[in-house]
Amino acid sequence: MYRVWGILKRNNKIIADMVAVCENSDLADEDKLQECILKICNKFDLQKPMWLHKNEREFAKYNRAVLNQDNFIESISFDTFELELLEDK
């Protein structure tokens, strides 16, 4: 099971969060991540962010990425959109 925690923050406070799950084991990890991001964006009524090379490196190294206005074309009402891979126990 592949789980990603999506967090919206404004002024260093969590204003919304959710955990998205991708249970399709046939997909590659990158595809699972994109599916989770899409689920989180749909729940928060956000456009899908641009996944930049910086985010790719950050997520590969730390299992976490922080997105901001640079990742969105439209204006956003929050400061950061954080994505964190949750490890299975």
C-alpha cells in the first residue's frame, strides 16, 4: 500500500490535511505518487501542481516535498502544500 500525506499550511499552521492511498500494486512508484497527488488535489479543490525537478530530488531523498506558489499557475490561498510518503509499519 502506498500512502501520501498531503498538508496545506498557512502561516506555519495546518489548515487542511488528508492521507491518500494507492492500492494498485501494478503501478510504478512515480505513478502511485501522481495518483495520490491527484486524489489530494481533488479533495482540496486544487489544480494539479507542476512537479518540478527540485521536488523530484527532494521527494527521492527525504520522502517529502514542499510545494509553493512556484508550483501553481493560479494564485493559491495557502503558503505551502507539503507531501510526505508514509511508511508501512
